[in-house]
Amino acid sequence: MQTHGAPHPHEPHGAGLTSRLNWLRAGVLGANDGIVSTAGLVVGVAAATTSSSAIFTAGIAGLTAGAISMAVGEYVSVSTQRDSERALLAKERTELTEEPEYELTELTDIYRAKGLSPETARKVAEELTAHDAFLAHAEAELGLNPHALTNPWQAAISSAISFILGALLPLLAIILPPTTARIPVTFAAVLVALAITGSVSARLGGSNRGRAVLRVVIGGALAMAVTYGIGQLAGVAGV
């Protein structure tokens, strides 16, 4: 028998959901980019030379540049989104001050469109307006919670840290094994790691896990194959 009480533990609730999904998204993307870009770089260098110092230097340079690039990109992107959200909220606050009756009718119409009767929709709109008109309109009209806007610093830090962690895997996989095993070990480690990040991203987005895993694994394998081929050509040419 079903009982009513606290929300189901497996279902996300609360004002912090958007914020959590934001940094989780940035983290998964950062890890995936760290794995693929660094793997492609070190595999390409390893195909051209057996020098551990050259491979390690290239890997560290790629890791550092990539982490900074990811952090800056996420900060700029999410800051732009946050500015847009704030502008929409400011406009809504102004409309509530200048045209409260029109806004009440607008909120009523939103709930009528959701299936409530005109009388019930009006009552719901009035009660929500009396409780917190700004919050009610922000959520119903804009789909925003003014108390839980996206955080650019959170996304930037999450992306940078996850990029570094992701990049460390191919870097260690190419450096630690014997020279003859470097490439196959790196390929195997990277493909397994990409399968995991693809699975996690699919779970976060509620999409098909098999397709998501296949996409990132094929993409990563292709990136490493291309850079390995370029590295081989460069090594043969003595570049």
C-alpha cells in the first residue's frame, strides 16, 4: 500500500537541483574532454618518439591548457546564461509591480492550460500570488527559481577539476607501461574510461545509455587513431 509522506529518495527535489545538474554536466563534459584531448595528444607524440620526457611534457602542457580553456569557457557560457536569467527575472518583477492584475490573469491562464478548471486555476493563482508572487511567476512563466540560478564559478571549477582528472588517465597510461605496450594500454584504458563517462552522461540526461556510450567511444577511438597516424608520419619524416 502506497503511503504519502517524504518524496521518494530516488527522485531529485528541491531548489538546488538545477545547480547540482549544472556542475554535474560540466564535470562529465570536462572529464570526457580531458580524456579524449589528452589521449589524442600523447598517443600522437608517442607514435613519433619513444622519449618519455617528450611525451610527459606534451601531456602536461595539454592538461594545463585544456583545464584552463575548459574553465574559462564554462565561466563565460554560464555567466551569459545567468545574465539572461537575471534580465528575465528583473522584467518579471517590473511587470508584477506595474500590472499586477494582468499578471494574475496570466498566471491563471497558465494553470488553466495545465488542465485546471477556470475557478481552480484562479484560486491557485491567487493563493500563490499571496504567498510569493515573484517566485510563482518566475517558476510558472520562466521555469526559473530565482533562489537557485546557475553558478558560473561552480561550473568552471567543476569543469577544470574533472578535465584534470580525466587527462591524468591517458597521461599515466602512456607513461607507466613499457615502451612496446604504451599505445595498446592507453587505447584500452581510454576506451573504458570513455564508456564510463558516456554512461554517466546518459544517466544524467535521461537518454539511451547504449547510444551515448557508443558515440563517445567511437569518437575517442577515432581521435586517437588520427593522431597516432599523424604521429607516425611525423616520426617517419623526422619532424
